[in-house]
Amino acid sequence: MKKLLIFTILLALLSTGAFAEATWGGTIGATADIIAGSSVEDSDMTTEAYPWRQRFTGDAENEDGTFGGYMRFDVNNAGVNPIEYYGYAWWKPMDMLKLQVGRNADGDFGADGVTRWGYYGDAGDTHAATENWHFGSSFYGGFGDSGAVLTITPAETVTVSFGIPYHLYGNKAEESYKNMNAQLAVDLEGTGKIAITLAASQPFFHIDGFDVGENMSYNKVYGYFGLTSIENLAVDIGLGLGFPVKGDHMGLEGVKYSPGAAFGVGVTFDADALQVKARVQMEMLEKVSHEDIDPAYKGPVILTADVMPSFAIDDTFRFFFSVGMRRTAEKKYDGNKLADSTMGWHLNPYISKAVGPGTFFAGFWLGSEGEKYFNKDGDEKTVVTWRVPVGLVFNF
């Protein structure tokens, strides 16, 4: 109720011209699988459609750009979450200092270039393509919790950011400040950008047979370098390194969980009408250990890779062809196999057609997560799925 009251007041101020600069906008998006199917025997072909986004936004600031606010209302997922609303107010008492309170659901001070959401963009939101978000292991997506963001700019090319999660319904002070995110970013003029981020309270990975509990989380440091100095080429390099943490598990005290490391690279090459994007990531060194767990359990190495060339037919029409794979190595413990290796893959041609502020997407998706099933003859087969998606996005 308090949040709704704040939005009502901000809306009234915007409407009465209390701010010198105010902008309104929004997005309406809908998607459909006009037909979809699976290789599983006797499975039915299906259809699906839902409005994935109905968004209304407002952004305003005073004449000298020292005070402002932003709000966003979303209706998502065909009414599963009927109304979600976010927003924040900010104040710049001086050029080098900015305080923001509220929530930016898209995340502040992210360091991922175009290797996460930017790889597919709206096509991923409309499901014309499928964004799997695996690259969050090596690239920091931003601070998106309710709370405060403090931004300090001691020099034109240096930015220090802090994100403190106060949460909507309150939090213990110790938990808020212990789970603070912090980042140092440096703009390398003419070369690119580097950033070092400490992200607290990251959710743990699940390891077969050694689930260390819902309350287990850990701190993680991200390193990022974005190269932009080479004509027609952009390179993102990311490293995620989790700090070991101890907790209780299945009656054992002091179980040590080592989240391991992830290394990723993203590349974008532009040459007139041709564009090629590629990204690759390796996750490794995950481990669970305890004096009563001998030897320690080591998680599998996971390799993910995507390549996507695209070609602009004209200023409004572009053809894409996305190819990707994700291989999880065989899982073993003390010489015994716990699970076979899996190979996920996809082939995904699609098109985008811009019509003013609107965009139409359509494509074909064929792929597998590497899951298995047994057919009527008792033979183990890999599940392959396919679908024909279309999507519409209109921005205003």
C-alpha cells in the first residue's frame, strides 16, 4: 500500500508539471507458438500464446537535473503476476555523488556488455529466440533488489557503486549491509571499460546428492573487460569467482561448498549489413567437502557456446541464424558414475521486421536439453523439441 501511495504521488506530480522534464512510455508485447512438438512417442502437438509484457513507464527530473524519479508498472505472464510495480527516486547533491532509493528491476551498474540480455534483446523476450541466462555465471547482471544505490564519481572516468538491499518489508541491518554489492568501474577512454564487482548473497549451484540447503549462499567477485577500440568489433570478457562458504547439511556441520569459477567471452562483429555474434563460457571447479565426505565431491565442467550471424536485408528487415550448445560433463563420485554427460543444442533461424515503433518476430526453434526418455521398446532416446514462434513488440 505504501508503494502504491508513492507511485500515486509521483504520478500526480508528473501530471501537474512539478518536474521540468517528464517522459512517458511503455511496451506492449505478445508471443505465440503457432505449433510445437516433441520427439517423445505419442506426444501431442501443442499451441501456446500469452502477452509477455504490458508496461507503462514514467521518468522525470527537475530543471537542473539534480532530483528525479522513475516508475514502472508491468502486467506479465498472462496474469500469473497480475501487476508488478517498481520505481525509485534519486538525488544528486553534487556532481560526484548520487543517491537512489527504491528498485530498478533491470539492475543497476551491470557489467555484461551484450553477452547476456543484449545477445538476443527483444527477440529473447518474445521467445522468437531463447535466452537461457547461463552467462550470468561469468558476467554481472546488475543490482536489482529493493534498497539503495550510492554512486560516487571521484573522476570523470572512475565510478564507484554500492547496492544495499533493504527489501520492501524490512530486513535485519546486519543482513542488509552484509549482502551489499559493490563495484569499481573505470572507463578506459578510447579503449573500453573495466569493472570489478563484489556480489554478495549469490544462490548456490545444485550438485547431485549434495544439496547444501536453501539458506546457503555465497559471495562472488566478477571481473569484466569490455574492448571497444577496434573498428566494427566489440569484445566482452567476464570472470566469476565464488568464495567458499560453510554450512550444515544432512546432519553434518561445517560442510564446505566451493562455488568454483566461470570464464566467458562475448564477441560482436559488424560489417555493413552483416553482423556476427558469438559467446562462450566454461564453468568449473565446483566442490563440496567435509571431513566425513572423503573424497570431496567435484562438480562437472560445463561448456556453453553460441554463434549467431545475421544479415540486414534493408533498414527494417533482418535475418538471424542462432546455433548453440551446452555440454555438461559426466558426473562422478569416488570413481562411481552419478550421471551421464549431457549435450544440449539448438538451431534457431528467425527474422525481425521493424514497422515504425513496432517489431514483428518469427522463426523456427529446434533443440534439446539432453534429457532422456524410454520409448515403448525400452530404448533410451533423447528428447528433441521444436516450435514455430511469432512475437510482436510495440513501444510508445
